[in-house]
Amino acid sequence: MKAMTTAVLLMCVLATGVAGPVLAGEKAPGASAADRRLQQLEDREAIRELLVVYGRLLDKKDLAGYSKLFAKDGVWEGGIGSATGPDGIYKMLETVYARVTPGQYGNDYHIMSDFIVSVDGDTATSWSRWTWVIEGGKGTPEISRSGHYEDTLVREGGEWKFKHRLTVTEMPTPEKDGEAQIFRKDHRDKD
């Protein structure tokens, strides 16, 4: 998908008669306006893909892959607590998943949507929605939780990574959360 998007964007740039190298970072010196626009579009697409891959890795319970989406000093913050760096985030998720009985939610997945991405060179911000769908009692899809993400991103080693991800659960509200013992407890607490 990314290759096709890049090819279409490149064809549009070439059709306007503006050609030149595609440079990393929007503020690359000597870059033409078309080069900067193309780079920004490519960066936005890469970040949107990162947002979706995050959900897919979470759904597969690939905690190692998931944690590597964060910068070396990246922070995950939300209802289950907070952690810093890929290793810290991995350990936090291990602790949280230990509270979940295998098969407790049946088949489950996340829907990621409503992406708003703003790129500024090698840093970016994004806002998006998430919805967690679980297998209900009759085997039908049931929305378990929903909320939004507020992200700061950084280009690290040529790839976009999460610098800070704030996960906000909007529903259920804390007073109506029957599973607060799993999803609203700081992972650092020992019980």
C-alpha cells in the first residue's frame, strides 16, 4: 500500500514538471517545495501505518514487536500505568496480560480510526481513536472499550517511533468499569 501511495504521489510530482531527490525530513536544505510536500505526505502515510501496525501487533499479542514501535526513551502512559523504553513497555504488558485468563475475551481486535497527523521534520504529533471489540457471549462482536490516543512521534534510525503515547479510555467511565482490576491498575503495584 505504501509503495503504491508513494508511486502515485511521485507521478503527480513528475507530472507537474518538478523533479528532484526525495529528502528525509521536511526541512531538508535545498529541497524544493514539491520535495517537501512529497516527504510530508510519505511521513504522514508512514505514521498512519505505524498507528495501524500498533493495533495489529497488540491483537496478535506480539508484545516484543509492539514494544519495538517505541523510541529508545519512548513512553507509554494510560489506565494500566506507564513505562519507558521498549523493555519497560514489554514488561508492563507482560504484567497486564498475566491478569487476563487465556481466552477470557474470545477472539478480539482493535479498530483504529480518525487519524489526525501533523509532521514537522523529524518529529510529529497524532491523534486517533481506538475501539476494542471482543467476542460476546453469543459469539457476536461486542465493543468492550473505546477511547483515543494522543501521540508524539520521532524519526529514529530512519523509522517513525512513538516518543510518547497517551492512551485515554473514554468508555467505560471509571465508575462503571467492571474490569478495573485489569485495565485501571498501575502495573507497578504488587498484589
